[in-house]
Amino acid sequence: MLFMVRFDITQPDSMSTDQLWNVWNEEAKAALGAKEAGAVVDLWKVAGERTVFALCDFPDGDALDRALAGLPISVALGAGAKTTTWAVYPYEQFAGFLSDTVEGG
């Protein structure tokens, strides 16, 4: 099951910028490892913002919740690592639905 995950990172007042970069570095290593393992399909960093998008492949929502809860940045920042998720599917699948519905095919 595919999920689009948006991460919005807020630096806690109690954390120095150096500490944030260290945590984010550990997160980057974990994210690239998950990409290599196939759990993350792809990753994008929004330029000029502390926002990252990840397309993830997990069996279900429970597996996604467990993975997100164990991320280094989630553990270190708590609520400072806000996630928004959407279950998504390939557009080609939707286009097939439209074709079947409109054209009866």
C-alpha cells in the first residue's frame, strides 16, 4: 500500500541548530536505508523549507504508524516532527477506472 508522507520539522526551543542537524543527519541515513530496502519509494526535500515528502510502501496503516514512530527525528523531536499522510495509488489505475466508467470498456 502506498502512502505519501509529508514531514514538517520544527526546531524545539530547547534544541540548538547543531543538535537539530545531527538528528536530521541520522534521519537522512535512516531514510536512505529505508529507500534502499524498498520501504521508501522516493524522497523529496522542499527547497528553503524544513519539509520533506516521502512516498512509502507499507502493507497497511499499522505498519506505517510503527515505522514513523521509530524514526530518529520522531523520537528526538516528538511533536516537532509533524507528519501528514495520504493513502495513494498510481494515476494509471485511476485513468483505467475513468476509461471503464466513461467508455464502458
